[in-house]
Amino acid sequence: MKKFKISYEMETVLDVESMWPDGDAPENPTVEDVKRLINKHGGIYRVLDTWNLHHCESDWNVMAYTTEVTK
């Protein structure tokens, strides 16, 4: 069966005010706080839509996928 690997990469930089616009950010936000916020908002795929991050720098690719081992 033929398979294809689809990869998607997106990168952006957000400040605390844009992630916590209601001013309810932790006093000193950490990476773990941002991960919790993303999960609270439905996970990374939902956040891409609701935070309008699709306009950010991104790249995607499609490659043929094989499980064959090359020697």
C-alpha cells in the first residue's frame, strides 16, 4: 500500500498580552504555562484557528513514505 508523509511546520512569536488578553497571565509565565493555555483552548490545532495563526510563517511538504530499510 502506497503511503505519503505530510509535514507542517509553523513558527511565530507571541507576547504575554496577546496570549492572555484579559490580563490574567501568571505573574512570570513559563513554557509550561503556555502549554497549559494551549491545552485549555483545545490543543494546538484549535489554537491555530482561533488565534488566527495560519498567517504566520509556515511551510508544508508531502513526501512518499516507505518503511523499507536502505543499506
